[in-house]
Amino acid sequence: MFYGDTVQDTRKMFFESWRKFLAKEALNSLEQQLVAVISDHPEYHHLLENRANLQQNYFPELGESNPFLHMGLHLAIRDQISLDKPAGIRQTHQQLMQHYQDSLNVEHLMIDCLAECLWNAQRNGQMPDEEAYLQACKRLLDLK
């Protein structure tokens, strides 16, 4: 889990951070990061304003996307860039920013690469292939 022992613990962090933001309460650094991602996704604001949604299930096989997973992947991408892990991801991100000129779009493109990398790792029962992930992100430069 990103920020707790269970899916509900992680989701509660999103709900509580958004509640505190709306109430103009002080936020710790993690809450600030969560609010930044939430703010970038106004389509999820209504979801986070109703705690009944904490238990909501999402079924990709029915075409549903999990907003908590999506926002969590944004956080993962931002952490990768700040830590430059895997090595070279920060430079690749900078090149993508020069190419696409839109930070949220670049993150969404990178999320697709990360999600595929994680899916392959899970399917194969292996650790994620960081080099394949990095190369997939670099190939985004050739798409535009």
C-alpha cells in the first residue's frame, strides 16, 4: 500500500487530506502532495466529498477506472522524478516536458507505462522491470 496497511487506510488519507484542505486546516507534507494530485483532478472532487465512497469497488473489466489507483500512480511518478529512480527518469521527464509542454499530460502518459510495467510484473510474478519501464517512457518522445 502507498500510505497504509489496507486499501481503506490509503483511501482515508485521500479523504482526510481533501477534507482538511477544504476546511483550510494545516496539511503535513504528504497531505500537501495528495491535495496537489486531487486538485489536478476536479472530476474526483465530488467523490472525495462523500465518505460513503470510501467502500466503493471499481471493476476494470466493466470499464471502470479506480480513481484512488490513478491518483496513487501520479504520486508514484512524482516520487520517481524527485528521487530519479529508476535512474534516468528525471531526465526523461524533462525531455517529455519539453516535447509535450503539459505536465499533467506527461504524467498521464508515464502512468500508462508504469501501469503496464506493474501489470507485467504481477502477471509474471517478478519485480518490475525498471529498464523496460524507462525505455517505454523514452519511446513517448517518438509519439508526437
